[in-house]
Amino acid sequence: MKRPLMAVALLLTAGILAGSFPISVAPLFCAAGGLTLLLLFWPRASPLLAGLLVFLVGVLSVERETAILSPNDLRLLPQGEALALVRGVLRDSPKYHLHHKKNRDEWSSTSVLAVEAIAYDRGTWRPAFGKLVANTPGRLEVFAGQKVEISGVIGAAPGPVAEGLFDYRFYLSQQGIYHHLKVQSSNDWRVVESPAKPPLADQFGAWARKAIALGLPAEDESLRLEWALTLGWKEGLTEEASDSFVKASTYHIFAVDGLRVAIISGILLMLLRVLAVPRMWCGLACIPALWFYAALTEWPASAIRAIIMLVVVIIGWVLKRPSDMINSLLAAAVVILVWEPRQLCQAGFQLSFFVVLCIILILPPLNQLGERFLRPDPFLPEALQPRWRRMLRPPLAMAGGWFLTSLAAWLGSIPLVAYYFHLVTPLSGAANVIAVPLCGLVLICNLTSLLFAAWLPPVAVLFNHAGWFCMEMIRRSSGRFAGLPGAYFYLGTPGIAGIVLYYAVLLSVMTGWLWRNPFRNWKIVVLMSASVVWLAMDIRTARETWVTILPLEGGHAVFAEEPGLAECWLIDCGNEPSVESVVKPFLEARGVNRLSNFVLTHGEEGYSGGAAEVEKLFRPRRVYWPPVKFASPSMREFQQLLANDPAKQTPPASGDKIGPWSVLYPDQRKRLPRGEDNAMVLSGCFSGLKILLLSDLGHAGQGALLALGGDLQADIVVAAPPGTGEPLSDALLEAVRPRVIVIADSTTPATRRAGRDLQARLAQGRVPVLYTHVTEAVKLVVEPGGRWRLQGMDGTMVNGEVGLTAIRPLPSKP
């Protein structure tokens, strides 16, 4: 077999996927032992038995990482949030994050703690085993290896508020971390025991940052980007600083991944070969140097993946053995998955291997295509060709090689980047033609500076200025590419079937496998049939109407998508932090590049405080707000922002219709004293299903709405607790007669959470009630035929059909 590791990798992957389901471990160990004995005494059946054994190794490797082996495991402790004092050892030095909030910088730290003991509510200590993440505002004076005691609120890590948002809980679980500690300040930390010095990686990092900054006038953004690129120091990579790199698809240069490891290994091998070092000694020197670099950057998983693959390639090069890049890639995958099987579900692992695989398979035919354009006239002797053409051919071939490599990497990353980051960057190839070579120059300059900084500072200063200049060029070029029209756009999260079909079509067509015998016709038929089925499913989904209720801090937002995303409606947006953390990533995950309609129901900060940010990010075509005046400063600032755009100044009056929504309230002739009592009330109808949005209408506003005497009946009503009183008075409930109630409350502040009295009153009826502080976001899907389902992020579901009163509420997931 030309690539024997392909079957091993596939069987191991299948075993890891099977191991994610609940399985009894004892029979598997017995089966693995029996298969091992059979392999020794039954050689004829070795291929089949070896395959089964590899599959069992995959299953058992997952069980090894996830099984509860200690009676003191943190997963066996009482669930739910509780005040606790935790003692343990810091596994790594804290990671710091810089946030820009209202023209001021704020720091936060994330620390991983190996827990040894825990005390609930300042009670007695009890032994505990496991890891947790502690999040603390500000910076901490601690480092890896110290034993500390931390006071905070322990509980499960937060999950995604809505579909498409980053799942922090799942991300931590893939690292064996299942608990989260919220710490109020650095004063809640106490060092119990400490080593004499910080770890070598911390000491080297501090010295290296000073060395790279030697001779530069000030610490600016380009210098901090150099630290991130060379040393893996990510503290200066704020969202604002990294935004242009993400949109130009050059952010990958800051990851300690295959690109950086390949550049560093190339520099080392080239230097050693120039010094006439024999091939064997070049490889033996390069491998430990790469592992040393990974240790100094605190062993990132991406670096370990890349180094393992390069070690396989370098060993083959040293031994002068013929190498197969795909087999080397599969060998690295097998080693990594046996060592850490949970990496299979990590975005970094999937991107690394699929991108490298696509480069290996796609780049050769792309290079052949590029050579056709650069190939000189075969009937014209070299001496008779124009001199300028001969001079331009080598640099054009080099630039073309970089571009085609970037193109192959981009083609291999499109579906996974869309799935995890909801972004497509068509100009990434051109941007990387500039960024990647400059990245190599920055690394050369910085590594040379580190080499000379201690004993010949003037040389280090010279290389520092050269490295800063190259990084400034990367920063400016990425910013220019990100600002070009069509440089990027957001795409809705693709399904797993679509991703598999994409790779099947891409690799089979680009490699020519689809057109080769045997079974050429059958391969084409199967691929076309799969494409038709996928397209039919996608068209069916596109005909549905989606309405999502997003709980926010002190308010909520509603996002409605008409079939095919022809028109979308964002109703309220929350305050500015809520826009940044929830609304913006949610809209990007839904593939919204520009809002069709933006509605503000009233001027309260928790509902419209981030309106200016929404205007800046998504440039809505039409904006609506109530016809009454609000005292809210944020609302007035937003109206002033749109003062020069008459098309966006549309205050609809009671009785008006805007798209599928009818405005039922407020009455522009009468303004009530409290802002929440003037909140706009909207009634929408989708495929016969009526939805009533009450915002956080107060008691007086509910009375005024009833006094108008309009038709309030609705199948689903969405309301939020007002600042004072309760939503949905008995009289209003009688007028609406809903089949399902959604209370859009939030955990914080406490005044915006549904109280026990409200829950008891609503429970007296026979109408299902969903509280968003429990369910998180609630999604309503309405099919063209009138069938609908209402589903929360916790699994709570209510099904129904237009015209039928019988509904089926499903219990929440535990």
C-alpha cells in the first residue's frame, strides 16, 4: 500500500468519534487485550485484527481523557453556581487580554488552575481533583508553578447565548476543563507557596521583548505585533488591532503554527547548509531547536502539531528516504490524536490538516496552470527573447508561487473558516503574497536581534529597525486589503453535509480523480446526486422564517429573517457591550453583511444604547423609532448621528405597517412619563402565525395599549420585565390569548429577571412559558405550510401548527 497510514488515521478517527458516546470501558479493554493476543497467534488475520485494534485504541484514548477516575473529581461536586475558595497550582502563567471600553483600556486575566482542594461558602476544605479556568479583572503578579488560593463564584463555564456564537464551554471541555471561576478582583488571590523564580519561558519572554524593542523610540502597535509574531505574546492583539488582519486573512501569521515553524526551520537549515554542515547534523540540530522554540512559546497545540509533522519530514530527509507528504501528514495526525484525541474537534487541528492536505493535493495542478502563462515560446531561442521578459520571469515565478500557495490554502480553508468564524475573504491570496514573505523577514530580523542583543547591541538595534519596518508594512498592507470592496463578507454557518460535499468536489475535481477510471461515470453520478440532495435541503431551509429572541444585559433584541434573507429586521440591540459580545457575532453568524431594517422600540440604555455601534458595523438601510421623544442620551446621540440622512428618519405612527410588522403602540398624541411605557409594540404575521412583541412595556403602557382597542390576539407573545411592575397583566393576557409566552428576562441586573410572583402567576395558566434567563436565546422557525417550532438553547422546545390549539412542549435537557 502506498499510504498505509491512511487506513490507520481513518480508523483512529472513527474510534475517537465513537468514544464520544457513553460506552462501558471494561469490555473494551478486554477486547483490546484479546485482539492483541490474536495478532500474535493468527498472522493471517492481522490486517483485519489490526484495524479493529486501532479502532479500539481511538475509543479508549477518549475514555482515558474523559473518564472520572477519582472520587474527588470536580465533575462529581454539586452543580450550579456557588461561592467557593479554591486551592491549587497554576499550570501556566496567566494570559492577559486588553479591552478598549469607552476610550479607556481595561485588562483581564485568564488562568488555568490544577485544583487540589475546595471550600464552599468559606466552610471546611475538601479534596478536589481537576482543572478550572479563573477569570479575573486586571493584571496579576503570579506565575506558573505557584500554589494559590482564589475566592470566587464557581460553576459551569458559560455556553453560547445563541446559535453561531463562540461555545466557550465546549472549547474548555476539549481541554479537560469543565468548571469556571469568576473572581471579582486581584485581591481575591493569595499565594500559598511559590518557586524561587518564574518559569524559563516567562523569563525568556520578558528578556526577548526588551531585546526586540532595543533602540526603538516607543512601544507602538507594530512592536507589539512583532512580539506576537515572534514570541507568541498575544496581549497586544486586541480586537481593534487584529480586525484588519482577520478581514484580510493574514491573522494566521500570529499563530505559532505550521507557517511560522516552517519558516524558522527553513532559516535554520539554510544557515547550517551555508556553513557546510552535513545533512545529518543539520536535521539533528534543527529538531531540538524547534522543540526549544515551542517550549519558549509555552507549548501551543498548533506548534506541537506542526513540529511533529516537520520532524517526520526532516527525519526522512536526513535518512535520504523517499518521502510522501500525505503519509507524513497522516503520521503527524496519528501521533497527535493518540496523544490528545480531543484535538480532533478543535478548529485549529481541523484547519491545520485540511489546509496542508489541500496544499499538497491542489498546488501541483495550480503550478502546472501557472507555468503555462510564464512558459516562453518554445520555438524562440532563449537568446532571441526580449531581455525584459527574461529579467521579469524569475520574480514573477516567485510571486506566482506564493500566490498559488496562498490560493490553495484559501480554497482548503473556506468551509472551515465559514463554519467557525463565519467569514469569507476572496482577496486573501493577494494579501498573503505580501504578508507571508514579510513575515519571514520579520522573523529573520527578530531572531538575529535576539542572537546579537546580549553581546553586540548595535547590530541588534539595526535589525530591530528593519523588523519594525517590515511589520509596519504588513500592518498597513493588511489594512489596505481589508478596506478594499469585496475583501471580505460574512456567511451563515454551513452544515456538516455542505462542508463534506465541498471538500469532495474540490479534491476530486482539482486532483483529476473524478475523471479517471475505473468507475468514472459512477463517481460523477454519485457526486451530482449528493449535490442535488444538498441543494434541495438548502432550498427548503431557505423558505423558512426565523425569529430569534436574544437575551442581553438589561434588555433583549429580536432578529427576524424572512425567507432567503431577502429582508431582515433587528428590533432593539442592547447596550454597547451587548452589541460587541452578542449582537455583532450573532448577525455575522447569520451571514448579515448589511441590515435591511433596524427598529428601536424605545430609548432605554438596555435596548438602544448600542444603536450607534450597529449603524457603524451594519449600515442599516432603514431605521425606525417611536414618534415620541425620549430623554435617553444614547437615543438622542443616535438620532443626531442620522440627522443628515432623511431616509433613515422614519418614526412610524400607531396603525402604520412596516414590512410584515404592524405598529400597535404608542399613540403619538400622548406621551407617558416613563420611557418604558412608550415602548413600540409590534405585531407580525408569518405564514399565518401571529407574533406580538411587547418589549418591556410597563403597567401604564399596558393600560394605554388596551385603551387603544386594537386587535392584540397573537399565537406567541414576547415580553420583558419592566423596570417597575410586571409584564403581561391579566387584562392584557386575556386580550392577547397567546399559545406560548416568552419572557425575555436576563440574569443581570436582578431587576430584569422574572420574579417568583410573576412565574407563579403565569404558571396558573395552561400556556407554556419560556424564560430566557434559563433557555438563553429562543429561536422560532416557521415553515411555509404553517408548522412552527420554538426552541431554546437549553433544548426546551414547543411545537405547533397554525390553526391548531394542541401544542407539544418538550422537557428541557438536563
